[in-house]
Amino acid sequence: MTLQLKTNDLDAFFMPFSANRQFKDAPRLIGSAKDMHYFTPDGRKVLDGTSGLWCVNAGHCRPKIVEAIQKQAAELDFAGTFQMGHPKAFEAASRLVNVAPEGFNHVFFTNSGSESVDTALKIALAYHRAKGNGGKVRLIGRERGYHGVNFGGTAVGGIGNNRKQFGALVAGVDHLRHTHDLARNAFSKGEPEHGAELADDLERLVALHDASTIAAVIVEPVACSTGVLVPPKGYLKRLAAIAAKHDILLIFDEVITGFGRLGTPFAVDCFGVSPDIITTAKGVTNGTIPMGAVFLKDRVHDAFMSGPPDAIDLFHGYTYSGHPIAAAAALATLDVYQEEGLLTRAARIAPRWEERVHALKGLPYVLDVRNIGLIGAVEFEPLPGKPGERTYNRFIKCFERGLLVRQTGDIIALSPPLIISEDEIDQLFDIFTAVVKEGD
């Protein structure tokens, strides 16, 4: 019997985070990409207003990164890092800690943001056990937080639809209140004025559970996937102080904010707050090859170095941790970032970006506009009884007119590659503004 394979059949691919049947009735396909643009299979040009999926910071198909991947694939396709090694993994780790915030001198490699988060959570639990505090097992996330889709990350995440299909997930998890406050902070430029006191919600959870049971609290410095919730002034510093007071490890999820998105290499640099662990992915390799990196402070790393030197220090890792091709992509990506000043470029173009984002105020159904660095979001009044439909329709219209935006609920998020020019910023907002003015 000859197996009959279907070709160009959309049904076989169960698409992630997608309305599969709706998409397959009217597919939006990308055939190629270059710099700031995607191209559909029929050659239509689409300005990338989302950096792919918050990940293509240096623009698409950059020659130096492409060449590094090609060369590495021909030279060494795979070598494991369990009791083995290859030079590029060590080189990539050394280069990464050189751009990391001060004090983060160690990197644990993963393959995605989701894996980085679960790695950080496991390290936090193991750290406290290594320090003789095995009762610290509780993990604290935040409402509306997004920390990937693995069991730990989904459990500490706080977006309802991402959780409710899967039941209890991980026991002993609790959540801080989110910081979104339309009544006091609508149309803020950068950090909102009101809400630093919301960090005190960690004290409430300490009183409820006792600090002796809490291992870590994880937050996104800017909660991007839920619709770009910028932290109120002083909030992160207050949260860090409370965590330190109770010996709770603070984890910053910088999978999106890392590598230049806020106009600084990391959100740590932008907000002047230093956590204990930083999770990253996406921008590590400019989205070309899956790779994540968890940055650890010395005191966290060193807690695992107290046993016999011939004993395994951490019983955790992935087959592809520090993969040769991913490491080569990371090194080339860091070269591009350095040569073009991309880790700080957003700070220079942020004023034009902010001006154009906030010019949307007063357009039909716009409830709020917010921004920081090279990120923006527009929150719309939902259609009665049809949450998300208004923004979905705008997402489709933008794509049809040559602009890719990101829909999340009743919010449109914008985060273009860091190479965007001011003329391209104007082009992006000219298209988006025209779509919003059209109404429903």
C-alpha cells in the first residue's frame, strides 16, 4: 500500500494560539522576509509592526546571522552539553554576560521563553533547598502575567484563557494584583504616576502564606503579552525591596523586554531595579533559531557549587541547551546589536514613536494608549457581547493594507524591529490610523 501524502493541505497543522478553522477559511501566509518587511507568497509587502512575535529585534534575514547559521550547520550540527561541551556555547555565554546587567555572571541555556521560565522557577526552588530552606516552595505570579506555556509558567501566569483549559497545573501558586488602572492612568506616556502601592500586595501574600513558604515571585517588568501594562513609577523598586526583606527570590521575565526593546539592554537597566534571576529568549538569536538564556546572580549560582566537585550541580537541562547552531546565531546577533547600536537605539527614536502612538487618542472607541521604549498599545472599547472582535477586525484590515500588528483581547500591541526608521514609524501609524478611523 502506498501512503498518499497531502501537499499544501492546511488541515494537518494544529496551529498554536489560533482560531484554526477561521484562519484556514482565509489564511494569511508569509513567504519571505527582509529587514522591516514580510512578503506574502504572491509578493505583497507587509510592514512588520510586531518584530515577528516580539523577537526579530534586528530585522529579518540579516546576512551576518544567516551566514553564521549556515557555517555552523556545516561545521558542527550538534554536540550535547551534558558532561560535554563545544566552544561556541561557552563563547556565547561569555558574550551574553558582558551585555547583561551588573552582577549577572552566569547563564543557563534553554530553547524558549517558556523553558527559561520553568528553569528559573526550578532553580529558585532548588536554591532554597540548597540553603537549608526546603519549606520555601510557593511560587508567586501576577494577574494578567504571561510566562510562557509550560506547566510552571502557565501556573504562575495570570491570563485566564491561558489557564482555564488545563486545570490546577502546579500546586501552591498565588498571584499579585495586576497594575492596570484605566481610571487613574489612562493615556500615560511611559510609566504611569499611580499604583506603586500595588507592590504591597506581596506583603498581603506573605501575611497569608508566611514568608517561610514562599520561594520566588516572578513578574514581567512590562507585561507585554497581556496588552503592554507599563509598571507605575516606583512599583518595581518597592516590589524588589519587599522580596528582599522576606528572602524571596525576584525573577524578572525579560523574554520580551531584553535586548533593547526599552532603549536599554535590559529592563533592569531601564528601571534601575536588580532582581535575582532574569529570563530571556526571543532576542537572544533575533528569532532565527530557538534559544533562551537564564541569567543568574553569583549568590544564586554559587549555592549549587557547595557539593563535591565531581557531583552534578543541578539536575535540570535540555537536549538542546547551548545547541551549536543556536549559539552561533546568538554570537552573530550580538555582533549586529553591537555594530548597529541596537541595544540603545530605541531610546533615540522613542520620542517620535510616543508622539505617533498618542496621536491616536480621541479616535473611535479608543479607551487608552500607552507606551514605553519601542512598544505601544491601543486599548479599544469592546463590541457588546463580542470581546476581541473589534480588534480582530482591525488586525485583519491592517494586514490587508500592508501592516502586521498584534491583537490580544481588545488591545492592539505594536513592537517593530529596532531598526525601524522614523519614516517607517510614520508609515506604520498612517496605516493604523486610517484603519481605526474607518470604524467597524
